[in-house]
Amino acid sequence: MRRLLVLAAFAVLGAACRNEGPTAGELAVRLDAPRPTERGIQFEVVGRAHGVAVPPGSAYQVFADSSSDGDTTYVIVVSPASSGLLAGELARIRVSDNRSVAGYSVRALALANSQYGADTTLGLVLKVVRP
């Protein structure tokens, strides 16, 4: 009986430990408030990323490039013609551990209005979150 309890304890501990490692997946970059007069945004994500994708169901075009050390990714998101940037997900970032949200930060670098002129990023709120 004691042997059975010890084996059961090891099985439970083994199952619990399997969930401790990193889990590859995606994090999302979110815009908190809509910007209906803005057609595009450029931002940087600090933290190791393994690619950038368009959010599911989105009509945005997303372009990305990483720094030579791979710790900073520069992203441009362009909305379709005759629309603007909506509140919600702008892009998905592929990461090696999607539980490490705190290890990533995002900062807006530039906004483009409907005529593709420069606009201010003042008051713009972007966040990195789990989708």
C-alpha cells in the first residue's frame, strides 16, 4: 500500500512539473482606443520575437523586421482603404513562451493619417497581452 502511495505521488508531481516549461505561442499587440482617421502605425516591440502575423479575421497589412540582435522588432500596420485603425489587436507576435508577457514592451513610433501624413502618437496606448 505504501509503495502504491509513493508511486501515485511521483505521478502527480511529474504531471505538475510538465506544465512548468515554456510554451511557444503568440502574444498580441493591442490598441486601446480606436483611431478612425489613422491609416497606419509604426511601433517597436522589445523582447525576443520569432515572427509577426496578422491577427485572425483582420484586414490589416502587417510588415515587420527585427534588429540584428533579435530583441527588438519593428512593425508597421496599415488599415484597408477607406478605414482606420480599430481598437483591439493590431498584430500577433510569435514567441517562445507566451506566458512571459511581462518580458515584452511596445512603443508607438509613428502614425499616418488618411493622407499618409505624419500624425502625433501623443495619448496613444498600446499593450502586449495574451490573446
